[in-house]
Amino acid sequence: MSREPLELPSARWRDWLDDHVRDRLATAARTLDALKDGTTRNTADVLGLWNDADIALRGASSAAHLFGEVHPDPDVRQIADDLHRDVDRATTDRDLDRALHDIVAVTDPAGCDETALRMRAHVLRDFRRSGVDRDEPTRARLRAISERLTVLEQEFGRTIREDVRTVRLTPEQLDGMPADFVAEHPPAEDGLVAVTTDYPDYLPLRTYARDAAARRDLTVEFESRGWPANDAVLHEMLDLRDEKARLLGYSGWPDYDADVKMIGSGPAIADFIERIATAAEAAGRRDLDTLLTRRREDDPAATAIDRSEVGYYTELVRREQYDVDAREVRRYFDFQRVRAGLLEVTGRLFGLEYRPVDVPRWHDDVAVYDVYTEGERRGRIYLDLHPREGKYKHAAQFDLVGGITGRLLPEGVLVCNFSRGLMEHQHVVTLFHEFGHLIHHVLGGRQEWARFSGVATEWDFVEAPSQMLEEWAWDATVLRTFAVDEAGGPIPAELVERMRAAKDFGKGTAVLTQVGYAEVSYLLHRDRPVHHSPMVFDTVGRYSRIAGLPDTHFQTSFGHLAGYTSGYYTYLWSQVIAKDLFSAFDAGDMFDPTVAQRYRDRILAPGGSRDAADLVTAFLGRPFTFDAFAAWLDHAPIP
């Protein structure tokens, strides 16, 4: 790559962001105007100009989206949201421009290489899916819908991000919590302890606190975030998506959304959800019977497990029947060591070197590294891993710059919300997962076409590489390289083996809960019920068999409804593929360079330049199957 990384400001962020985004919007506009200037151009020149505009629009969109979610200054976040709307408006205008469509459509595909042909086909498909071939009133309505949806999706996410709730507990209600958690949560002057719905508080309390009322109160608050503000927002989003899909000739939003995914159609989503539910039924029944039996030791009259209890009793079963105490496990996972270990493990696996760089960034928490392979800089990554006010509340990888061969270095940002001290092992797994997206962005960022750079595959494949990387967070040999206690003693191999055995317990309920979420995202879009909460409550409980909590409104904090829309099933679809991908690795040698390099070169490096099914076939030597996932589900845990 010849281009230097993007230079971020050390001050005056608002001015920098405004200039950065508007400059790229102006570049895109000039480029598209040039494309329409009447000059006769060959196919390569037409696609090249389109690509130049694409690069500019992607750069503008990435910066606006990222800093709207992570910048500590609310004024910067606000202007980022405003700019993001401008970018979406410019993109919509481009995709509804008939003159541009006709210029691309009349190009001669003869002489194009395979990737250029794919690029041309994708551009024409995007025009069709935007409604460029509709009459003017319909195009005007589609434009209005797109602009309004951008506003609503921003509002939906912002409400979740800013709705951090707190419960006030007595010190006694922290009984069972790890000592470091208690030390970090001293009583206030009134003698009560504040515990929030941010993940470093929420996950440990619902897992360890013996006080049922404390767990229940925090779970109710967590599952009510965004309520009631997001209720009306979600209704309008669903209605507008449905209207857009029908204006474009689809039966509804799920069909429109699935048309460009591996799954292919809306009804296929429903079929897949039922297939997973059936496959997980026996494992889920085993898990639930065990959980309920354990709960009845505390309450003989209990007839169900609810959502405030499932984490606590799952942990109790793992502790009592598998001899794995997560409070003991977490002492091996100091955040600083985990971060260093993650870089060492992925560096060794993929042949990468991470060199820390001292450059301006948006917050002191952010760590920055340049990524090298064989002495050549391949990208830059930013790790923003701790919670703060106004920051994105989940875990995700964001683009900052999409890589273009010889022109732009790929730059990505990992945004998470982890403890600064000891981490839950579950959060270590999450960190490996999300880092998988970051590696995909960097290694897949050497492309000619912006459209195919980085994590640019079909959306129901993007989670597969990340889910597969989770396996390295469960390997004893891997963990012993960075998981050490205060005295420097590595995590015992036999403890990791017990952790792996305990992990098998609860997978049935976990998969069925994901099935419930997938069905919620699908049914909300397909049926658009008048009242969301009863359907959501019933659907999640019906599949997971875990009782919901009255007066909670999970859907208003379900941030994936803004981005994944009707496609939350993609996590399970990707997991099926991930289990199959991992079957190619030798569990006894997780760093086998031959397999790792083949995986890097055939799955990650191509970005979106080929269909995901073809990438998998190129790596496995065959199409993916359901077999590895089914075998994993069928494997019963052994205490």
C-alpha cells in the first residue's frame, strides 16, 4: 500500500469531521458528474469512475458512522449523525439516478475480468433494488423512505446507547459477587451500591449474585432499555421497510432483505429457524431439565426458569456439577494480558505483526496498532474496549477506511465494553469474536473495488470467520500463553478441560434463545403486529422455554433490528458454517501453518470478491454442510 494511514486530529474534532466527510461527498459528486458529462468511455473507465465515487462515499460514511457511535463529545456525535444522513442521501440519489444507471447498463461486459464483471453486476443489482426503474412518483417516495429510515435507525440506536439504567442495592445484595467487583462498587453516602445496565456490571451480577431480587431488578431494567421511546420508532421503521419492499415488487421486507444473502428468500428464513429449533430441541430439553432441577433445590415449588435466573443457575450447575467456578476462572483474565495475548495469538495464526503507534485518537482508552505481514504494513487497527458515557453499548467492528490496493490502507476499529480489570471468560470469547471481524477487514482490504473490500461478503456469512476464531479462546495451549493469575501462574490445563466440558452445558438453551431472537426479527418484519411486546414475549419464551419477565420490552433495546433488520438468523446460519470451517483445523495443533494460511488466503483475503459459498468450497474442498453443527449440538455434556 502506498497510502499513509488517515491522520486523525488531536483537537477541533468537529471541524475535522465536517471537513473530512464533506470533502469526500464533494469528491463523489464531482466524479459522478464527470461520469455523466457525455464523454464516450469504455467499460473499464466507467467502472473506474464509479469505483472512485464509491471509495469517496464509503470513506465519508465510515467516519460519520463510527464517530456518531464512539466520540466522547456529544456535539461531535450529533454532527456525525447529521453528516451520516447527508451521506445516505447522496448514496440514495446516486442509486436512483436513471442517467447513471443507463451509463453503466450500456457498458460492454466483454473483456472484463471476473471481478470486474461481478462489480458491474452488483452495481446494476443495486440500481434495481433502489427502484431506479420505477416511475418518478415512486422514486420520490422511495427517496423519502430511505431518508426517513436513516433518521429512525439513528434515533433507535442513540436511544439504546444513552439509556443506561441503574439499580440501587444494599451491600448484602452483592453476596456471591467476585471480590474485585465488590471493591469497584463501594456504597454511596446513603449506604446503597449503584449497579448499571452496562455490560461490565450486568453480566457479572446476573451470573453470580445470590439475591434473586437484585438479579431480577437489574434484568428488568436491562430488558426495558429504550422503552417507551423506541416503541414508536420501531413501528415506523417496520412500516417503512415493508412499504419500500412492496414498492420494489417484493412480498415484504424479509424477501427484499434475503434476496442478496446466501439464504435467498424470506420463507427460507422461516424454514431455517425451524430446522435449527428442531436440531436443538433435545439439547435444550436436557439443559432446561437440569436447570429446573437445580432451582428446585432452592425453591421446591418452582415450575420454570425465568430470564433473570438462567445465567445464575447455569453458572451454579457448571460450578457444582463440572467443578468450574467462573469467579475462579476470571482471575486468570486480566484485561491487559488478554489484549496482549489476543494480538500474539492472532499474529502467530495469520502471520501478522502488530506494532503500537502513538497517534491522535478520540479517547485515551483507545490503543492503536499498525498491522504488518512480512515487513509490509497491511493496515491500522484501533481498539476502543471500555465503556463510557454516550458510547455504543454492544461489541462490534467499525470501518474507518476501506482498503484499496495501492491507494488506501484498510483501517478498522474494534468497539467493545469490557472491564478494565478482570474479565469474564465469556467476554474473552467475545473479544476474540469481534477481533475476527477486524482481521477480516484488514486482510480482505487489498481489493481493486471498494464494493468488495474487507468484510464485504453476503451478510449471513460475515459472522462465520469471527465465530470460528472463538475456538482459540477455548484451547488450553492457547490460553496458557496469556491467561495467568496475579502470581504469574498459567491457567491449569485441567481447568480449561473442565471449562470446555462445562461449556457444553447450556448450549441448547443458548441456541434456542438465539432462535427466539431470530424469529422475533423475522416476524416483526413479516407480520408487523400492532403490539410488539406480547409477540416478542411469547416468541422468545416459546423457543427458549425460558420465562420472560412481565413489563419488559426486549425489542426496544434489540439494536440489531436497526442494522440486521429481519436477518438476525445470520448468527445461527454463520455458526453452522463456522463449525464446518473449524473441522478443517487440527484441534491438537491450532497453529498449523498450512491450514491457517489456506484459511487466511481463501476465506479472509478475498473480501467480497467471490460468493461466500465459493470461498467456503475453496477452503474445505467441498460445499459446507450441517453435519458439524448437528454433531456439536448432539454431543451431550458429561459432568
